[in-house]
Amino acid sequence: MTKPIVALVGRPNVGKSTFFNRLIGERRAIVEDIPGTTRDRIYGDSFWNGREFTVVDTAGLLFGGEDPSLPFSEISRRTREQARVAIDEADGVIFMVDGREGMTTADNDVADILRGATKPVVLAVNKCDSTERNLDAVEFYALNLGEPIPMSAFHSLGTGDVLDRMVEAFEPNEIVEEGEHHLNIAIVGRPNVGKSSLLNKLLGEERSVVSAIPGTTRDSIDTDITFYGQTVTLIDTAGIRRSGRIEQGIEQYSVLRTMRAIERCDVALLLIDAEEGITAQDTHIAGMVLDARKGIAIMVNKWDVVEKDNDTYKAFEDKVRDEFKFIDYAPILFISALSGQRVSRVIQLAQEIYDQRQKRVPTGELNNFLRQSVLDQPPMAVRKGAHLRLYYAVQPQIDPPVFLFFANDGDLVHWSYGRYLENRLRERYGFGGTPIVIVFRSRENERDMPKKKGDRETTRKPANHGSIKG
């Protein structure tokens, strides 16, 4: 199943970021009363009425208003263009308008596009924090987008009505029958690191447009190949630029495409440029893959053009390991998409990672492992003087591997002990290239196998990766 993507769209300063923060339950988006504050793509997961979805906070659509030299026709054109892209890239759109200011020409420009959309659109009239403003919201019926729903993101009024309407419009969850699935590989990275070149080399033909101009690829392109009799889907994605480098327009939505590609894949191949070195944006993209709990391999591309001596390989590998320490389980492959150097190893490596994600440790063996691990290093409680015991363990899930450890009090387990157990699991069983999820649960809750509030879960997190800045 793939989580639906919901885009919050509307002109600047209608409250999109406030609503976004409310949906994800944390203050991640920058909120200011200055129009146009949100300039970067920020995303997070939300849950409502049994459906999980990804919500994307977008910059205000009226970018042309920041340049007084632009004629009104150009402002209108840019506004409409971005509305189209939001519709194309999301599974649903929440169109936010301002109930205080009333209907504007910019609202009409966006509505013109949304009216012809095949995707569900919910019209949310924000800043309706009084009975009078709730009544005034009826003027937005003139946009011909269905019933306008009055709400206040700041005061959390009417937000549930908006989400009810959005979730009702989602397509039913698709359940993939066992045996239908095959390996899906997403090729991700910054612009101009060679993603399309790698795809073409793997295919043996020019399927994707290759250019030295960053951002040539704007769509996620799926291509099936046969690898030793098995079908493999390769997904080429648009590059994600760093902060301040995204053009105002279609390219801004490349993040949605890459998010969707990562969500659909089993293994992501993260390309980095050996000439330019490792950037913060490389680690941000790796963080997206980690958040999605997908397998990952790091491809150091353009290795053929790097001047080398006896220490070059080891020095670069050490630098990669240091920058990507939060995914130290990821294998590294030095390649050249242009010359084909080591490209023949790419699909095989992705298949190996996929196989590791399917690995299951028998319960008896897992509990022998737990007993020995506790003997070698007993767990320490997070509160001084508290008594902590680990009883037994099971692996309830694969793809990615999830391990459930039962304790007398799961809240007492320090996060570092989860890291210790993860390292021991990798030493004994491998799990190369895939994240491992470790959950500590109190024994009194052992019958409630699905993850529940109060479980202490340990997963690796990179620093400052929660949002893609550009």
C-alpha cells in the first residue's frame, strides 16, 4: 500500500503552515504573518479515520506578486501553472482560502484549474473563528468547488470536518496479493549527479534525457527490466535541489515525485557526486529514505574522473561513512554511470539488500540471542534505582525487519540499549542495507501485537533531516 499525498495549496498567508503543523502534531513549518514565508518543501505524515497519509506544505501560489515588474497576466499564468502541478502530483488537494479577507482574484485563478481536476479537492475556508465568519464562508460557493468548510487552523475548529471530507475521497487501500510483488529500485539524488545516465546504462539504451543542465528530469519514470529471469522496476526521479535553488514553478514539486518514488520502492540507490563531494542535501535525501524505512545503497558516481593515489579510495569511503553515520549499514559502491565502471554490480547489490529485508529470525534462535546479549551487557534503566528486565523477543514483521522485545516496563529501556541490540543483530544475522526497527513493550501489553501508544521504539535518525529544504 502507498500512502496518499495531500497537498495544501492556496495563495500566501492563508494559514497553510499553521494547518500543516496541526496535522503532523509538531511545529515544523515556519509560521509568520508575512506573505510568502514558506519557500521550501516541508512534508510529514498524518493519520485520520483509519487512513495514514503524507501532507505537504507548499509555498503560496501567488509568487508573481513578489515582482512588481511582472504584468498581471504573468502573475495569473504562474499561479495557474503551480495549481496544475499540485493536482498532478498529489492524490488529493486541500485548497485553503482566507475567511477574513474574503474571495480574491488569486483564489479564482486557482479555482479555475481545480474545477477541472480529476483528483479530490476540499475547499477549506480558514480563519473562521467566529459565528459571523462561519456564515460569511458561504461566499466561497461562488468558486464552484463544492461546499466550503469553515475552519480555524489556529484554534483547531472545523479541521476534523476538512479531514473527514478528504479521507472519504481517498481511493480504497490496494492490497497486493502475495506473489505479485517484485523488486522496485528508486534512483535518487541531487540534480545532475547522473541518475538518468545510470538508468540508461542499466537499460543499455537512451531511455531518459541526459543533460548537463540540472533538473532535466522532472517526472519519476518507471522502467521494467529482467534480471536473471526476475522482473525489476527501475524508477528514475527528479533531483532535489538544496535550499534557495528551486525555481518557483513546476520544479518545486519534484520533491513530491521523489517522495512517491521512495514510498513505492524497496531499495533506493542514493547517487552522490564524487567530484563535488558530499553535501547536506545528500544527507537530507538519505533521511527521506530512512523515514520511509526502505533499503538503501550509496552510489559514488563519476569515480572515473577523480584523480587518485593509493589513499584516495579509503579516504573517500571514510568520509562517506562519517557523513552518513546514521545509515552505517548502507553498502557503498564506487561507479561511473558514463563509462559503466561497476554498473554491472548495481542491480545485484539492490537484490541482496531486498533479500536482507525479507530475512526472518526464528523465535527460538532470537531468544537465545537475547539471553546471550543480556549476559554480555545487562540493560540499564533510564531512571536510577529502577529495576529492568527483558523477558523474550519475537520478530513480527519483515520488509523492514521489526523486532519486539518484551520487558517488565518498556519505558525504562534506554535508547542506547536498542542501538546495542541492533548492532548485535547485524553482527550475527547481517541485515545489510536495510533499517531495523526495535520496539520495547511492557509484558502486560504483549497480547496487543500491533504497535500501540507507549511502545518504546528505537530507529536511527540523521541530524536535521526532517524536511527537504528545497
